[in-house]
Amino acid sequence: MLRFLLVLGVSFFSVVTITPVVAAAAADSADDCVPGIAIDPASLGHLTGWPKVFRLTSPNPSDPTLPNAAVVDTDDEGLLDDDDALGPEILIQAGVEYRYLDPTGYTYPNATKAIPWSPPANGTNDPALQQLREANDYQYADIVVVTGYMDKFYEEHIHAGGDEVRYILDGSGYFDIRDVNDEWVRVHAQAGDFIVFPSGIDHRFSVDENNYIQAMRLFQGSDDPDWSSVARTNQTENASRQQYVDTYLCGIEPSSSDSEDSHDHSSHVHDLTPAETAPPDDADAEVNSAASARTLLGGSRMRMTMLIISSISIAATTTSL
């Protein structure tokens, strides 16, 4: 059973129980399977504070740093506005976890990277972040900075080595993920956003028009973090991708006609001078990878415990943010 904990504030928790079920596991047969996590509609009113989520105007926008938000007039007011954004359920169905941790007032590097990163002994450290790290065995953490658009981050990919956990400390950027219908949805991640993308979910990342983001990356366990990525075209035999497909997509791998190979870079001006985007060593190289997010599937992918605190965060890998 999945339990979603709605956290109202940084320090004090108010618990709201939601009982979604992994649809692929709940179905009596493959014919009955509905992709994604089934969610009780009555519980959605409690999911406040999530970032705006939109469809893209094009699967492969010519300039990914622009919003490229396709919205529909859901409120029939004749205007396309934030009220017409998609609901958070589209992320939850795909296995994405979201929470908000306000980084204001805590000690983090000022617009610079730290690889690896540990809470400073004499600093002001966030107890909520430490609680999350301990609860989810996030033993490794680093902080990366990206100061310009990079093609390699925007190549569609998965991470096979583990979930992609990103906590946005400063700046902003766009995470595009494939929903359970294999369609792109865009998340505008900003400071305070903490997102977990499940291993095996296709995604990509771009800075926005501000050309700057600082994010903490977290990795489970005591082993060295595995930031490696696998392009969509190379996922056929990948175990992590297959596990994601089995868990969320009823075991059916979708075929896509809008692969990253068709991405049009012709009108994108690469006139940026990213100070942190060309890392000289392996650890830095991971800073400039792509992007990700996921729902905390506790000890098993059939049960997920998700803390929703009230805004989001981000992560990156070998070829990701």
C-alpha cells in the first residue's frame, strides 16, 4: 500500500492517508491493466504545493529554455493561464515523488558546487533534510551548478543505477518526463523543490531563460553514486527500464516516434558561457548530465511511502543535471 504523507510546513507533519495502488499489480489480467498508479480522486484535494506541470507545444521544442507550455482552457474562461496546468496526479501516476523544503536560512554554498557535500559542522543545517536522508538512506550528497543550456542534458534518457533525487537550492529549470501514456509533461522546478524520479523513467533537463540552477543530488547507500545514463535508443535490454515498464506500464514498452534524435537545435542560440558546465573530472561530469524524478517506492516497488512537504527539488546524473 502506498501512503502519502502531506507535510504542512518544514518541521511539523500533518498526516493525510491516500491509498493508490500500482495498477499493473492490481489488475486481474493484462487486459484489465491500466498504466500508472491508481489514485482516489477524493485524495487529490490534499496535494497542494506541487509545481506547475504542462504539456509541451512540441515533443522536441527548438528552444528548450523557453516555457513551451501547451495549455487547455479547462476553466472555460477563454484564457490560457496557470489554472489550466495539469494536476499533480499525472506525476504520481508515473511514480514521481515531490516535496518542498525551503532552503532559505540554511548553510549551502553560494552559487557554487560542492562534490561531495556534507552539512558544515558550524553551519545552520536543515533538520528536515537530514531526516529525509536518514529515512531513505541518502548517504551521498553533492551540489552541482549549471549555468547554461547543454544538449547532452536534453537527450532523453533513464538512470539505471538508482532513483534520481534532486533538491533545488537556487535558480530554476525544466524537467521533461514521459507520463504513463508516453507523452511529455514539463515540470518547472524552482528553489525548494525536491523531486524523486524512479529509476527507469525517461526524462531530460534544460535550464530556463535564467540560465542558472543549483541543485543537490542525493544517492542511496554507501557505494559510490552511479550517475550513468542510458539513452532511449539503448534501453531494449536494460533491467531498470524493464522493471519500470513492468511496474507502471503494464509490462508494455511504448514505441515513440518523437525520439530525441528529431530534436531541432537549429534555432537555439548556444551563446552561453557556463562556468560549471564542463567538469574536468568524473564527479563534475555528472553535474552536467540530464535530469530526473520519482515516487519513493519504500523497500519494494509495490509499496511507496511519499512525504509531500510543499514544493520540489531536482537531481542529475553522468549525462544529466
